[in-house]
Amino acid sequence: MNSTDYQRDLEDLALLSDDVRQRLYDFITQHGDSVTREEVAAAIGITRSLAAYHLDKLASVGLLDVTFARPDGRTGPGSGRPAKRYARGRREIAVNVPPRNYSLLAKLLATAADAAPSSEFRDALESASTQEGIALGAQTGDITAALSSAGFEPVTAENDDIVLCNCPFHSVVQEHSELACNLNRAFVRGALEGAHADPDRAELSPAAGRCCVVIHPNPHP
């Protein structure tokens, strides 16, 4: 990353230092699906025009993605104008001072694991992931707190499943999906064990826009 890109990332990330922007960004992150200006305004208690201003500000730098859809999916004459909807952006910003490149290290390890002639290296990575999860789960004593601190952004769904809205290994998943997903599951299983919960509640269930692991309220049959 050159100095110009680094400066731009710092400036764009600083947009979230504003309390209102941080709250609306957190709401969109936890909501999962795309939302309208009206939904955001009602959720965090601001006017629609103020919500629109902050949403468009974040969208202008790629922190939010914008789509358009008519209300309730209606089409044809009389269905109304398409509403502007916002979802968390696909752009990833990581700023370290001084600069570091942990993503590169992760990719190197993942590439080496995929190229290894035996499964020994891969098994060692999964075991290390499990142990890290156990340590974090034991430290917090609560699976939601543990996964939140690890960057998974857990949210409880209507069916009481815990859905992980973010994948901390996202940059690695693009090229090494099987390895990254297995490491995710190993870490989550470890966190459950460390928090004195059943590790079998963690199931690989890949879906777009979230982590590949879902935690069920009881062992999945």
C-alpha cells in the first residue's frame, strides 16, 4: 500500500468517528439485509434527511453499498418509485500504525496449507484455531462476547440460531474457502467448548454476506 492509499483509508475510516454514522453503520451491520433511509432513521432516532446525508456519505467511500428496490418487491404501474437501500459495503479497510500486513501472512499460510502433500499442516492449523477459541471462550465465559471480540459479529436470529454476520478470514476465503471455513468452524467449536457449551452446536452452513458457521440453540441432528 502506497502513502496515498494509506492516507485515503485513514480519512475514509475516520468517517465512522462520528457517533451518528457509527450507530447507523452498526444497525445496518446487525440487520443483515439491506435497509431504507426510513428504517435507519426510525431505528436510531434521527430524521430521514439526516439519515440520508450520513448514509450517502458512507456510501460515497464504499463503506456502504447502494441498491434500488420498489416497496415490498412490487412491480409495474402504480408500484411506486424504487427506494434506495443500503447494505454494508464490500470494501475492506484495515489500518495499522505502523503499517502491517497480517492479511498477507494469512494468505501465505493458507497457500502453504493447500500445497502441503499431507493433511498434517492443515490439521495443525485447525487444532491451533480450536485452542485459540477455547482460550477466548474460557476468558469471556460467554459465547456471544467471545465471538464479538474476535470480530464475528454474532446476532441471534428469530429461530434462536446465532448467525455470524462477519467473517474475520474474509480476505483468505476468496481463494482458500475450504481451509478458511474449516478454521472458522474449529475456532467457533473451541469458543463454545471454552464457554462450557456444546461444540456440536456449530454447523458449517455457508451463505452469501456472512460467516459460513451457524450456531444452533441445541445440537443439530
